[in-house]
Amino acid sequence: MSKMAGYIQNNMPVGQAGTLTDQEASDLAAFILSKDRPEWKNHDKDWPKGDRPTDIMNKERRDQIKDGTIDWNEVLGKE
């Protein structure tokens, strides 16, 4: 989530990079990451050293975004 928001803020919109607020970039990142994505075999092994980021979007979190129950403080590690 944070990497996506940072990328969006630094690169969008084309020709006007850096014009989005933190909130606008975060909202757009949340929208993009809420869309269904394919899940592949052994996805659970992507972080073998246990350094999985706290803001990874998975199916459960995408569903929470869609139904409005996601706790962004928990996702972003701000609890």
C-alpha cells in the first residue's frame, strides 16, 4: 500500500508528478489494490525470512475495502 501510494504520488498524473496529496495518492492506491488479483501457487512463500510488509493487500483485505470494514491503522502499522 505505502509503496503503491508513493509510486502514484511521484509519477502521476503524467506530466504533473508530485501534485497529488498524500490522501489522494493513498485513496488511488487503495482503489487499485482493492481490485481482484490472481493468486498463484506458493504465494505464501514470498517472504521466506519473515519480512513480509504489514500493508500487503490480500483477498481478505480487498473484501474489507469493498465492504468498508478495513482498519487502515492496522494495515499501515499505526496501531
